[in-house]
Amino acid sequence: MDNTFEFYEMGYNDGDECSLEDNYLGSKDSSDSMPLGQSQAQIYNRNADKKIQRNQNQKKNGSNDNRALDRKRGKSPYNPPLRKPKRSPQASELTDNNQTLEGRKTENVTVNAEDKTILLISENVSEYSRQRMRALQMSLRHYSNVDGRISVKELNLACQDNNIQLNSRVLQILQGKFEDQHGVNIEKLYQYLSEAHSRSGRDSVMAMRLRNDLEPHKDTNQEEKDADLLRRLEELLVKDNTFFDIEALRLAFQLKDKQKTGKISNDEVFDIVALKQQPLYGALLKALVKRCDMDNHNIVSWPEFLSFLEKAQKNAWKKYPEMSSLPELMKSKTPVVPEASDILSNQTKSRLVNRLLKKGSINRGENLNKKEKSEKSEEENKENETKEKLAQHEEMEEQKENEKSETIPQRENQESEKETTDEKPEDTQKPALLKTPSGFLGTFKSFIAGRKKDEEESEEKIELKEKSTEKENTNSKKEERKNPDKENNQNIDQEEKTESDKTQEVSPRDITLVKDTDNSKKDLNTDSGSNENQTEGCLENPKTDDITDNVEEMEKEVPKLTIKDSGCSDGDNLTLTKNGHTIEFSKPVGYDTETVKLEPPEARLKLDWVYGYRGNDCRNNIHVLANGELVYFISNIVVLYDKENHKQRHYKEHTEYIKCIALHSNGVTIATGQVCSKHRPHNKPHIRIWRSDTLQTTHVLEEFEKSVMCLAFSNSEDILAAVDNTPDKRLTIWNISSGELITETEVNTELICDISFNKKYPELLVSSGKEHLQWWKIYEESRTLQPVAQPQYDNYLKAKFIIFLEHNEKGDLVTGDSNGTIYVWADGGNKITNFVKHAHDGPVFVVMFYKNYIISGGRDGIVYCWLCNKNMDNVGELQIPRSEGGIRMLQFHDDTFFIGTTMNSMLSAELSTKGNSPLSGIQLDPVPITQGHYDDLRGLVVMHESQLGGDFLTAGTDGVVCWFNTERRDPVCKLMLKGMQFTCVDSSFDGTRVVLGTKNGNLVILNIEGESSSEVFNNKITKDRIDCVRFSPDYTIIAVGGHDCSIHMYHFVVKSDGSFVWEMKGKCVGHRDPVVDIDFSADLFNDHFLLRSCTNSPENLYWNAQSLDEMDMTECREVSWMTEKCRISASNIGLWWSKLEQEGDINCVDVCTESNLIVMGDSYGNVCLYRYPCDRKGMYCHMYHGHAAVHNVSFSRDGHYVISVGGKDSCVIQWKIV
């Protein structure tokens, strides 16, 4: 076997990143610019006439703004003079005289009242940017009615939403000028404010016609933004002397988070904050919501949202301890609202109860008849409708007569002192209570609020007792359907019996059995809602014969409800049913499930590093930004890499694989296109236009069908060309400033490889592909795209594929094709002016102009340098290691040369400044920028100690094994075994032994010694795929599970001559499905190790590793396991109850016992972080997305990171636990 084992020297000796700046973000235009603790009156109480005079003098002297000088003199709005403030002028005082408010004369100054008013308002709005004023206009329109009017209250809300503070005098003036009988006219109001704002002299007003969206912004890190957000929250609490009700918000968020993912929509967050009346609003609330929606999918991580509020509140309470008493103080001030029934006498209550009983019983009878009618056929309904109405009428009349003549026995008073009354005896009686459809039980509760405790318990007994009589009611209804002619009489008889049962006294033990069962109350309400118009039943003395039977029925129901809520079949076992298969788990000894919290863990994950690069099947995919960062993509993540500081940033807003990328000539604006999802139809192909400095999306271009396969920007213009991978290969032209589709056409070729705009003639576009090379011209006036030229090869060889295109500033085009030939097409023409025949042994993948040279790379793994002269002389070359494959992409920045390979690695080298060629004497840097896999990746294992310097390794079906270091975020080394398709891997503690399983059933064992490796075992042990391999704690046993539904056990055997061999001990047979995970016990159990294995059915079995016999689950309750990779067990059964498992498949889990965390990866690409153990229903998690599907996860050896691998996306992601 041809093996290649390549080690890298460590380019970074420590994992320290650049130190963070201590300063906070913020500007004069931020929404929280008012200094902490400064009142509004202090800001706006100024001498109005001094300001007017100063402005007039400025006009006279030609000055626009002397505010800087005023600040030096102590006249800044934030530093008012220390003297008694004068009152603000009224509208009537703003006259045309030449006298100031202080009575002092001004020389030759004529100011009318309107100018004074505008100057006053101008001073009020001078601190706000033009953008803030436009936001105010949008808010005004939002609150306005169809007539364009708003109320004064809504005007205040609009200002509050945008953190614009208008003093009371300004509001009074605006109200007086623009309010009519219909409200405040918002259009005239905003026009007036705009005029006042235009006189403020702000730079944003003077530069409103200048465009700065294409200029790069200052780089800021997330830590600084978070610190500034916390500061603003803290200032809000201190300024308003208030607090956040964290627990109320948490409960509301949990109710909305039905999927238990720790995320809800943006709108739900806004609604909950408003509903709970939290002191959080306007721009600050929007900024916090946006911060907790890192992927910009309008989905907010509510645990992170609450953590910001908690931190800000703790900081505020720490600085001002007296604020910590605000919650208790607020509770003490909460008014007690008395019940309406508290002011009623007992006689009045009794009369109201009687009336409700009569009305409710009549409604109940009519509704029951309606329900029975609906169950009959249409013919029976027509025949019996008249009879039922007559019978009801007769019964109602009969019962009314009985009610008048009947006297109800007086209720015995059990209190020590009897009440005396002048009312009739019937007014003081307490009749038996009926269940009514109009919510009678709830209404009755409010009327008896002032009664004794025994009367309240009696009411509960009656309400809860109704559940026990449902079975009897159901039987009576069945009998009534058999005899429709007698149904009314039977209804009354059955009602008498039912109501008499309800009035029986129930012991306190009976109340305990059913009092807290929500389902019983739900059933009562359902019945009540359906019984709306029924005749009144007779009230008789209750019977005591049926109490025992009803209690027994209630006792039978209570345990069932308990099982459903807790998920337990008994006190010691946990049960799970999936796909018709039920599995039981024994609880660990001394473990209490109820102590586990349902909330998500306090720890969270943050995307720290991405290993790999998609160079296997994508072209033109590495670019250099204006700030020197490299930008490339893998999976659905765009990576921005700073080589100088060895740092990464990430753009994460794509929902599927990214297929192409383009960079605008400004070096800031980026376009990325994604594919269409096969399994998630809502993830459609689209293009995202975003800024590299802020990572903010400016436009999303949709209207694509399959996948966006090529992108190109026009030079120095906001024009973007894109190709949709439809059968006809649809070519579209977009305006990225407006996000508008300009034109489109169909290329009608089998494959498009690349497109490129001519840098000299920006209206010209060239496309290439399979037997295709076409020149196009964009006509903006007519909004059309027309083909203008075909290539003229003359006697030159025409290739089957034209793979790569590149233009230079002179308008020349260079192409590389599948024959290994390079052609030059001069000055936008379609004729070949120069060429290099068979420049590469195989296809040319990339050609680039560099100064006076053409640099090319091909599948042969060689970079050539060609001098741009008549003979196209070869003046240099560079061979990359064979293990890196071919050259996919080349890029230059200053004197650094970047190389992307078809094996999804990225290399770098320093260009030569001496000699005749930039490749003269060039050598590759010892450590790659990144390395990865180019095929399906599933194998992942963490090593605690390693001679190689790496702490985790990966293995894929490409036959590549890679070592990485989490602290340095560097690749360490790479081993390639040709012909092997690895699906799983495990390693010894020190990394010297590595065992791998393959797709075709081979078991491979390697010895790693220093910089050399040796293969000690490589046999085909099964015909099916191997899915998991696991070392025992002493590394003398290897358990192998796979698609043959058995576990192969290999033992390390030392022979008599001192040599050793791995021998098969036997197989553990008993699973019905493929074995996907295996765990060994951490310690010996009766001189042998235990083994547990699981399948996706799910199924979980336990084995004796020595005898290979299956063991009973109860024998393993006290066993601690060396690893926690089994995806189904007693400690993680809560994962299978979660909503995520119902929507996708659980592919992998891992546990960090030191931090009490469990991480899970599923088939939808979610990485979810739960509390450990996770064995209760409804447990919440933190959910993150970075892969199309997660096939393996593992905690790092120190528990500071989580590593995940993504299967077909070949991506390795390192998440930091924060």
C-alpha cells in the first residue's frame, strides 16, 4: 500500500490571540448619547436669546458652527452654566421686537417668531443624525392613520422608539402648529423638523448626497460590541431606576419555545417584552435582539438574550446596591384587587347562585339535545325534531310549576353561631351544584370568595367529582340513541342520578388523588362548552352508594397521568417508544430525575475555527480583501482569514452549501451563492450580497431554481452576473445597489465553468464551459444581454472544456482548458494572439496575470510562471506535495502567494524579489493555512496525549487521516492511505495506536512512532460497512460494530517468542439493526470489562467483554463508562423525547462530565448543547448550525471546545465553550 505521511512544523508556539482593545464602541450619533444621570431639564434650559444672537452673528461673520468654541467656554449642552435657568419662552413671546428675553438690546438684529421657533427646535434636534431623523419619519408613518394623523401620545412613542428626546416646550410648539381636530399632521410635522435639522450644521446633512457604503469601515470585534451593549443596558437601568423581571421573561420565552431549541422568532421577543412591560424599548431593544440573532435568520437565542439582561442588572446592582431592593419594593406596592363577591351578603350570593343554576341547567339540556341530533342521520333529525322541541317545552313548563310549589329544605349551618335573617327560607338554602356550559364553576368561585374554607373545599370536591361520572353519562347517551322517542325522559332521569352523585361529600384523600390532574379539568371544560341549552334537572338529596366506585376509577387514572408527565414506567426505570419499539432503562443508583433543571445550560458555544476549504469541486474561490484578509468558503460558512494575526471571522447566513463567491473591485462587497436543498424545500438557492467589514447582508437575490454555480462582478460598477444551474444554464444580470434584476438569457450549453467581465470594457462579459466560449454585451438602456462574438480558433486546437477565465487591466483575456493549453485573447477580441501548448500535463485549472507574467496551475500539482513575451518563456515553477493533489486556485497579496488545492488544503509561500521570476527559489511555508478532507468525513477522535502535538484527528472516505491542535488552531500532520475509505476511528490515550474501520469492512490498526507510521493489521473482517470501533480502557481489546448487526471482539495477544498479534475473540450477536455506537466500562467488573452498544432503532444492549454474553440492564446500573458515545442511554433519553429528534435523526452525542454538558448532532446540521444528564422531557438546549448534517461530535481533552464533522461537506468545525 502506497502511504504518504506528512508532518508540519509548528508555526505558532502558543494559542494566544491578539489582545482586545479596551475602548467601547460608540459615537456621538448613538442612540444612548445622553450622559448617565443627567436630566432632560439640564440639557434644554438654556438662554434662548443668547443662542439666537450667536446664530445671527455667525451668519453675519459667515461662520456655520461655533459650537466647539462654546464648549470651551462652558456652554456645551452637556455642561450648562451654573446659574438659575431662565424659563423657556412661550409662543406669544416669540415676537418681532429686537429685545432678548433678558431685556438686553441687540444691535441691528431682526428675527421673526418663525425663525426663533425653528432655531429653538434646531438646537433640540442638532444632536441627532439625518439617518435618525429618517427613522423617526418611518415611525411616524407607522403610527399614523389613513389620514396621516397621529395623537400626541403616539408622537412621544415614535420619538421614544428612536431615542429622540424633544423637550416639553418643543412638543408644545409642534402640537400647537400641526394639530387639528383629527390629530397631528405627520407630513407637515416632519417637513418642519427637517427644515430645523438642516440648519443644525451637522456633517451628515452637508454630506447627504455623498455615498460611503462602498468604503471599508473600521474593524471591530464582537467582544467590544457586547461590552458596549452591556454598558447601554446598565445605564438604562440606572437612569430610569428600574429592573428587569428575568424570571417572568424566562417563563414566557419557555412557553413560546415549543421545540425546546432555545430560540424563538424576533416578533415573539418584541411581543413578550411589551406584554411583560419591561423597561426595554426602541433602538436598544432592537440592537439586543439583533445581537442574539447572530445568523440573521430572524430567530433569537432567548437564553443569550436573558444573559445580557442578567449581566447588566448584576453590574448595576453591584455599583448601586440600593437598586437590588427594587423587585421586592415593587411587589409590596402591588395593589390587592378584592373579589366582587366580597361586598355581597350571603343572602344575595344565594339568590345569584339559584339564578345561575336555573339558567345553566336549561342551557345544558338544550345543548345535549343538539349534540344527539348531530349524531343521527339527516332523516331521523327531520322526523324527531318536532317531537324533541315539544317534549322540551312540556318539561320546562312542568318544572317551572314544580319550582313554584316546591320548598327546598333549609341548609344546616355547621358554624358555632347560626345566622339569623328575615329572608324566606328558600333564599338561605344551598342547593346541589350543577356543571354548566357557561363556565359556571369558575363564576361560582368568584361569588363564594368570602366564604369559609370548608365551603371552598366543598366546591372543589364537586368540580373534581364530575370527572368520575363521565362514564355513566356516556352509557346513558348510548341508551338514549337506541330509544329516540324516549330520550327526553331518560335525559332527565339520568341527570337526576348524575347530579345527585356530584353533590356527595368527598374525603380529603379523594381530593388529593384528582385535584391536580389537568386533564380532568380539561374534560370538564370541554363538556361544559358543549352543553349549552338543556332543560333544568331536579335537585335531590345525594346518595352515598356510588362513592367507592367513582373513587376507584379516579385512582386508576392518576398513575397514568404521572407516567405521561415523567416518562417513567415505575420508580426505577425510564421508558422510550419509537417506531413501535419500546426500550427501558434503569435509573442509576441514588439518582433523582426531578433535580435536573429543564433550562438550557449556562455555557454556550461560539464558532471558533473552521478547518478545510472547498477546492475539490469549486473554482475561482479564494480572494484577497482590501484589508489583506483571505476570503474562501466551505460548507455553508464563508471564512475571512487574517494570516498576520492568525484569526478567523465567519459569515454564517447561508442555509445550504455555498457553491461560488465573487469580490467587488472595492475589496469590501462580496457575493456568495448557494445550492438548493434536496431535503429542505424552504432552503432555496439564492445570492447574498454582504459587506466584509461588518458582515452585514445588504441584498438577497432570489429567483433561482437549482444552484448558483458562477458569479462575477463588473469592474468598478455595481453589476453582478450569475449562472443558475438549470438545464438551459440561465444567465442573469443584477444591479446590486438596488437588488434589481436587469436582464436574463439562456446560454443553452451542457456545463458552465466560469464567467468574467472585461476590466477595460465593463459592458463585455465572457462565459466558458463544455465546448463553449462566448462573448456577451450588456445594453443597460434597453436592459438586454446579447451575444456578440464566438471564438476564432483558426488552426489552433479546440479543447472540450474551457475551465478558467481571467482578464487584466488592458482588456486581455487568458484561458486555460482541459488540453493543458493556455490561450491569450488580446484587447477584448475573439482572436488568439498568443498561446502555450500543453503547458501542463493534464487540464489547466487556474491562470492568473501577475505583473508581466502569467501564473498557471493544473491537475499535475505544478505552478508554472510564463513571461508575457512573444515566445511565452517558462521562467519558474513550484511543485506542491503529492498528498495535496492538484492546483485549484492561485491568489496574490503583496509578496505572499496563496495556493488552494484539490485536496481541500490551502498553502502559502513568499514570492521571490530577486531573479528573473517571482517563483525563483520559492519554498512553501512549513504549516498550511488549513487542511482538510475532500470526501465524506465521519471519523473523529480526541487524544489526551500525543507525540505528534495534535489533540484530535479525523478520518474520511478519501483515505486521509488528519491531526489538528485546538489551542494553536493549526493542522499538525496528514497521513494518506490510498484505496481506503475510512468511516470511523479510535485512538489510544497517547495516540500511538490508531484503529480505523472502512466502508468495505476492513479493519486497519496503525502504530504511530514519532514521525513514522506502520501498519500492524489490515484485514477484511466483514462484507458490510463498519460504523464504530472502540478501544478498551487498557487498549488490549478492540470492539468493532457495523452493518452486520454484530460486534467483533479483537484481543491483543503476546506470543511466546515475544511478538504480538491481534486475534479475533468472537462476536456479540443480538442486535436487530446496525450497531452504530459502543462504550466500554471505565473499570473492571468481576475481572472483566463491560460493553454497551446501541442502534438507531433505538436499541441498547449490554455485554460481557470477556465471555461475550449479553447481560441484564439492572446489573449495569452502577457502572461508570469510559466514554459516553452511545446515542441512547438512561442519561440522555431526554434527547429522544425532544422535538429535534422527532424532526430529524440523532447522529452522534458526547458528554463532558466535568462541565455537566452533553452535545448532540443531528441529520439537519444542528449542534445542540444540553445539560447533563438529559433524562427529562421538555429539556431546553442551545442550538447552532454549521453543517448540512452532523455525523460526529466530541469534546476536546480539556473540555474547552467541541469538535464537529459534517459528512459530505468535508468540514471540521471547532466550537469554543463560553
